[in-house]
Amino acid sequence: MIRLSRLDGEVFLLNAELVKYVESRPDTFITLTTGDRIVVAESMDEVLRRTLEYHQTKSLLPPAGQQGPPAGPPVPASGSGQSGS
């Protein structure tokens, strides 16, 4: 859920999973996958930031600046001197 506010200042929570797209015309319109449209006081960039932050907290997206999946455990080098018997 992301916290947003209507144009009259009323704060509400929106299920970020339902965001289909966001438009700025000049008010910010959020169209949901259900077909509903909501007008919010936040800018399009702010809605994007909050939606991305929501998905990052769910671990669906890596944190900003991190590229690719996290590295796994180190692989031992061959010829480490250990005997296999």
C-alpha cells in the first residue's frame, strides 16, 4: 500500500499492485487495473517513487543502485590443496 492524498487533502492508502498507469494533465490521474481512475495531489514522479519503493520493500525489485541478483557464496578455487579422499 502507498499513502496518497486527494486534492482536498484527504489521505488514503492505495494498493500499489493495482496501478496500471499514471498521467499528469496537469492534475495527477492514476488509472487502476480495475478501470477506476483516481486524482491525487502528488506529482506523477512522486507516485512513481512511492510505487517503486513499495515494490522494493517486497523484494520484487532490487534497491536503487544495485544491479542484478545478489552474489551467491564464493566458489572455492580448484587446486586448493585439499584431498578428495
